Amino acid sequence: MKTRTEILCALAQDEDDRLLLARLLDRLDASENYPTATRFLSPRERTLAEDAVRLARAASRCAFFGGWEDAERTVALLFPDWMDAADAAAAAPIALLRAEKSPADTLSHRDYLGSLMGLQIERAMVGDILVHDAGADLFVLREAAEFLLLHFDRVGRRRITLSEVPLSELRRAETAETSGEGSVASLRLDSVAALIFGLPRAQAQEAVAHGSVYLNGRVCLKPDHEIAAGDRLTLRGKGRARVEALGGMSRKGRQFLRFTRSAP
């Protein structure tokens, strides 16, 4: 098991990382006696948190939950040995707020997030925002929910009605999925991402290097990571995809694969 200092030295790339990890490790220590949780983490922050609890040999006492199964932004749930991940998720400090708008108004994810920031709500207090035809469903920390129910009544100049609903009543946006297939020279992450998202190989490599590509919910900075059937890829700004199946090899040694892709 690594010490606190060793974990910080191994993982923190800057002062923000150091502060994030220090707070996480404080909560991890406290969770030996009672369950606790972080604020919402970005995919990169989640990767740091996963690596930290692994180095602390406490992965069995940590789970990640964002209010629904495909959440991009999640909280780290930290709990004692006598609890399991399901119990911790049931007690997660997450509320689901539903914003309903006029049918005549068109509001984007950026509109909702910008208005929340305008209320001085920190980004870490807000999880995924799922925009749909009737408005949006927003995951927030429970500590922010009461304030938002009182004060979040406009997105820009457009009026909204806000209410809290159970997590089980999440209203998902209708996302059109497209199916595709093709071949790659190898199953490297950059090659597969280039095929699926229609990018030049060099651009896919650059996206990986910049931390814009997520593999199975985690930032992956290794362009040569080998992709397998069932893997989920996300490219920031381009959408999500799943490798459905690997086919045979072409005469020239290229690997065939099938995938589904949805827009961002």
C-alpha cells in the first residue's frame, strides 16, 4: 500500500490534482467509519480517483455513481467494509431536478450549464445534464438542490419550471444511433477512433494525447491501447460509440469490426 505522500507524488500533475487527491484521501480515511462521497468528478478526475484508491489498496471500498448507468460525471462513493457498492449508491447525495420549458423555446446543454454558473453554482456541484424536448433533467448534489429549487427559474431569458423527481424517473433524450462497419490496420485506440468518428489518424492521435478520448468511461492516453469487442468509446464533441463485434481479417491483414455510434 502506498503512503499518502507517495500517492500524491505519483499522480498529481499540478496543484489542482494535488488538492483533489488530498481531499479524496481525507474522505477515504473517514470512510473507514461511515460512508461519504466526493463532489462530481470529470472523467479525468475519476481516473485520478480510481488510481488513488487502487494505490491505497481500498478499491473494494469505492464505487462511482452519477445518478444513472451511463453517467459521464460521477461522484466517488467511499464506504466502510461492512457496506457494499449498492448500499452506497442508494445513499448517494445526488438529486435529480427536472427543468420544464415552453415548447417554443430551444435550449441547449450550454444554456442550462451557463445559467447554473450564473447562480454561482460550482461545476463540481453539477453532474450530467440531459437535454430533451420538454426541457432537461439535471443531476446535482443534494446540498445544492434546495437552493436551485428556490432560485433556478430562468435559462437565459427563458422561463423554466423546476421540480425534483426520483432518480428512477429519469427522462432520457431520444438519441439516434447509427450502425457502421469498416476495417483498421490494427485494433489500436487511435486507429479505431479514427474509423468510428471519421477522423484522419493524426487527428485521432492528437485527441488521445489531449485527453479527449474516453475508453469505458475513463480517459485513455495510450494511442496503442488494444480495443476489444464491447468497448465503449467517447470522443469529446463527437459522440459515443460501442464496438459491437470484431470480424475476420482481410487479405491484406486488416481487421474488420462493427460499431454503433450516437451523436453528442
